Amino acid sequence: MKKYVYDLLPDLEENNWWYKGRKKILINLFKKYFSSKKKYRILDLGCGAGSTMELLRKYGEVIGIDNNRRMVQYCRRKNKKVFLADAINLPFENNYFDIVVALEILEHIKNDNLAIKEIKRVLKKGGVLILSVPAFSFLFGPHDISACHFRRYNPKILKKKLEKNNFKIIKKTFINFWLFLPIVIFRLLRKLVRKIGKGESESLDSLFFSNNKIMSNLLTLILTTESVLIDFNLPFGVTLVLIAINE
């Protein structure tokens, strides 16, 4: 990500509608698939400022990695166990984790297949990968460029990559379902009128960074409702979520 995003990240993870809604969805997935009475060893891949780590502590030992030194130092000051490392070269033994959580990480990695192989290596047999990525290549635009994405993912392509590495997908759904059509219309119109210029590509969509409390609360509420609907495998959305077992 751009440097200025890391500067904002601690505050974003606590207060931004996207992070708040995503955490609600994640915890509902954990409640459905894992027991809070059992203690797991969990890897938060690309842990950022560590708010997801805090959320998952009730499920066991949570270890984070991030390739941004500032974020690693920030997490360590908060007494979190975090390593400075890259997703394609994880500093852990084989079969070390019960669960790997990788939220919006693969799209930042040029060779995502190497990252998938590393995830598989550190996961135990029968271990679970919870993965989210930006969905649909046709939506790729200035937001992705600003966020340093190499790609967005079409579900079939990502499914093949995981299955090639002997992951069995047990759940496929989308989030940001309600906002999908407005975002599609906005981004396609922007492409149509040729407004993708340098100025736009250097900043993320203003909606993401909205400081308007009414708008932020509304967007948080919209995304939070999907934490219930996600049980039904939403058919489309801005973000793709997969849960897969290491076979």
C-alpha cells in the first residue's frame, strides 16, 4: 500500500466502516466454523495495525506477519506477537498453524501462487484458510492502482489456483453485496468518460475514506447486515471470500 495509507491504518482499522463491517463478518465466520472452547494457533497474514489479531485472541494464539516495519513496531508496542516478513517467505516451520487468515493480501503479491504454496506449507493437514480478495477483474481501476493491487480475482480462477495446491473449498461467498451495483456503475462510467487520470489514480475512492459520520455509520450498518446474510453464500459483491481446507 501507499505510505500515507499506513499512516492512517491504526485509525482506519478502529473507525472505518469497511474494517468495522469486515471484522463483524469475520467473527461470525469464526463462530460458525470454530469452537471458542478449543485453542487454535492462528496466523494473521498481513496483520497491519493488528485489530484482527485482537479480535481473534479468544480462539487461541494469534501470530501476525507484515512487511511494513512501522506496522510491526506498532503491533509490538501493543504486546502483539508480530514478525517482519513477506508472505512468500514465511518464518515458520511446516505444519505450524491451525488457521491462516489472509484478508485482502494476495492481490498485493506479484506471484500469488508462491504465497498460496507458503500458506499451504505452514498450515497443518486439515488446517483452514480464510481468504478474502477484491473481486472481478472488470472492476480494476484507480482504487486498485492506489492500493498497489496487481489484480482483482474472478472466482473460477482463484478456485483453480487453490485446488491446484490441494485446497478444498468449503465456502465461497461475497461481501459488499449491497454496494456492488452502485460501485459497478460508478467505476464503469468513470472508465467510459475517460476520467482515469494521474490525479485520480493516486488516491483511493473517497467513499472508503469518508469522514462523514452519518455516511460512515450507514455504510457500517449496510456491511454489518451481510454478516448474517453471508450464511446464504451471497452471489456477487465487491469482495470475494473463500474458506478452504488444506488437504
